[in-house]
Amino acid sequence: MHGEITFFVNATRKSYYIYLKLSGMESTTLIKTIGDKIRKLKERSQRLEKENAELQQSVFGYLAKIDALQKELDLLKKQSNTRFLGETLTGDKKKLQKELDQYIHLIDKCIAAIKVGKDG
């Protein structure tokens, strides 16, 4: 089984054309060997295409999870900002109420002083 083989593969749209130039080899053995290699390449190609499709599905799944988590994060930020604003307003409300109470007390003193001044 000594000899020389030259072959060219032209792959177009998953069709393979093989051109052989045989010299000094038993053609049935050669064709069987080439057939086995083609079968293995086809199996590998199919396996890689399946793996690629699975990986794409995983990527799309992860992208959907990232999108959902981003939306949840945005919602939590809004809730946090609302809570902070509410706490700030509550603190400001207490401060304003205290100032109003002081002014009312001062006004009451002024009115009492005016009454004492008229009566006296």
C-alpha cells in the first residue's frame, strides 16, 4: 500500500466535493479511509453545531437574567430614594413643627404682654 494520494476538498453550503488523484494505492482501502474521515468530520461538525446552539441558548438565558436583575435593581433604587426622601421630609416636618410651636408660643407671649399693657 505504498503510493501517493492527492485530494482537494471544495466545501460549499455543506456539500463536499473531493477530487482524488490515485497512484499506487488500493482504491477500496483509500475510499474507505476517506469515507471514515469524512464521517468523523461530519459528526464533529454536527456536534459543534449542537454545542454552539446550546451555548447560544445559555447566553440568551443569562442576558434575560441580567435584564431582570437590572430592572429589579432600578426598582430597588427608586424605593430606596423614595424612602430616603420620606425620612428626610419626616425629619423636616418635625423640625418645622417645632419651629411653628416656638412661634406660636412667642405670639402667645406677645398677646399676653399686650393684654397686660392695656389692662395696666
